Amino acid sequence: MGDILKVGQVFVCSVCGSELSIVKSADGQFAPVCCDTAMEQSSRVNHVYVCPECGAEMMVLSGYDSTFNHYCCDIPMELQAA
């Protein structure tokens, strides 16, 4: 692919609808395949939240994440910068 990948970037299988999301970006050529078909890069990016206290991370995979309370260590988690 050669594109710069963002944390949270979503790829979709056009055959079965399976999805994957980038957890950590790195150098290299990322070309996921599912059902013997290249997965398509979606415009959707899953949000990643980080706990400022302990460093825990979580990603919202589906649904509307603005209605979910993101708390860890009794404090709000912060949206990770893209």
C-alpha cells in the first residue's frame, strides 16, 4: 500500500465484511488480505483513548463513542492525538 497509516485506521473485507484497525503504526508495507481479497482502507478511524495516570489505552470499535464515559483510575481518559 505505501500509505502512512494512522492509529485507529480501519480496513474492511469487501467479501465478508470483516474489519481490522491499526493499533500501532510502524514502517513497512501493510497490505491485509481476507477471503483471498485485498482489504479496502476505510475513511473511518476508530478513536483511541489514553489514561493520563497509568497509560492504559482503549479503542472504540463500533458505536457512537461520545455517549460512552471513558474513565480509568477514577479520571477521564484523553483522546490520543492522531
